Amino acid sequence: MSFTPNQRLIFAARAGNNALAEKLLTGGADPNYSDPSQGSAALESVRRGHARLLSKLLDQGLSPSSPAAAGHGGLIEAALRNENEEIATLLAEHGFRLVPHARSIFRARLARVFANRKRKIEQSGPANGSKPIRSKTRRTPSAAGSRR
């Protein structure tokens, strides 16, 4: 039995074979391809937590509106079902959204993911680790009182 490059991409994603997946994508495999019986490389990478492969699919043009992204309740829902916040965040940053008919539990879970992410960013401070810049001039009481 012979398989197309798109089907082989799905199998590579299922196996977590990044090297083969990258080779197939470079050779022209479609990241938006969805097979009726095998699913899609995007869904397989989300289900199995392969963030690196999913990033490659996104770089190669995986679209939020493609059948590969919309099947089985959508990719973000699949990431949330598997409790993979990193992948849910990666997808949301690339324009993916929950499908309109998603259950409220997934909407609440996604909101919690973003709240946790925001909290981590605020706690870590500036991205480069430097301290905030503070003015070295001291304001006198008369100068502070003159502002209106």
C-alpha cells in the first residue's frame, strides 16, 4: 500500500518523528491536509503534546480555518482536553479560537490558562531581567504639590 506525503505527515506526527515531518513539509506536504480516516498532522501533534512539530506546521502555513484545525472540536479544545497549556497558548497566539459550540468547561479552562500566563509574566518582571528604570531626581514637596 502506498501513502501520499500528506498521509505520511500524519503518521510522522503521530509517531513524534520531527525529522521526517520536517522533510515531508519541506518536500511539499500540506500542513492543512485532513484525511477522513486518519485525521490531521496538526491534531496528532496537539494530542501527543508535540509543540515543536506544531510550531513547524504553523510556520509552514497551518491555518485556523483549515479542516485540519477545525476537526474534532478544534485544536485548542484538543489541547485543553489533554491539559496542555503550552500548546493551547501557542495556538491562541497564532489566531486559533475555540469553536463556537465548545462546551463552557473549555472556555473556562482557556480563560484560566491566560490568567495563569499573565500572572507568570507579571511575576517575572522585565523580559531581559533588568531592573525598572527609576528617576534619580528627587521631587520636593513644593514641586509635587504644584502638579494639578
